[in-house]
Amino acid sequence: MQSRFEEGLSPSLMPRKRSDIDIMANILDEARKGAKKTHLMYRGNMSYRQLRVYLKLLLRLELLTLHSNLYKTTPKGLKFLDAYDTLKALMT
């Protein structure tokens, strides 16, 4: 059953389960010690197509690096995770 708030929203405006920032933080957290693409995909519960989009973005932003099939969170990515955790704590 939808809430009264959700009844008036079009499907494109309905709240999503996870935001892009949540998904990015999940990938960065899983890649702290290095992770293969398959591990990130399964642990992040996303399709291969979705993962490719996020990996490309995280690599371009230099939050993630790729070395011999292992993705690893960069120091900049760790700062992102710290800021994400702080923000989440403020919101609860």
C-alpha cells in the first residue's frame, strides 16, 4: 500500500531503494582492501551493466584505482567514505 505522499508521485519521482551516493559508497567500502569486479557486483547487489557505469565514474573521479583486475579505494575515496559516514550519522 502506498502512502498518501507516494500516491501523487509519478513512477520516476518515487523514492529509490538506494541513491547513487549509497551505491558508490558501497563499492568504495567493498574495495578498501581490493576486490574483483565480480565480488563488487555480487556484494553490491547490482547488475554488470550498473556496475560498469559506477566503476567508470569512480575511476574518473579518482576515488578508485584498478591494478591487475583488482579495484582498490584511493585515499581520496577513503575521504569520500568518511564524509559519507558523517553525513549519514547526521541524518539519523
